[in-house]
Amino acid sequence: MRLVDAVYERINEFIKIKNMSMNGFANLCGVPRSTIVTMQRSTTVKLSTVQAICDGLNIELKDFFNSPLFARENIDE
């Protein structure tokens, strides 16, 4: 999977954990919903966007990336 796809999947995991809608999650994190949705079609994601999501979730970047999704063998870029 592409790295940007792993980031998008991780966001979806947090949305499910928080039992929120995409809109509610975007508002919580202060990130436009369109930014999150366009990750599906994008080839990049800004680290500042991931940091904003972490700030909204009150977690560290290391916690965001602490997932099997980001294991080297799962990323093919």
C-alpha cells in the first residue's frame, strides 16, 4: 500500500475509535474535510496535516504512526 493510503486508513481507524463522522473528526482536528477525503486520490500527505490531526486527538506523532499499517513490509512506495 502507498504511504498516503496507510495514513488515510489510520485516520479511518481513529474515526471508528472515536465513533465520529468524517465531518465531526475534521472539525475536532481543525482540518478541512476535503483535505482528508482527497487523500484517497492524492500521492502525498503533508506532515502538518498529520500533526493537526494528532493535536486534535491529543496524541503524539509517534502514536499516530504506531500501527502495523506503517510496517515497512506494508508500504510499497
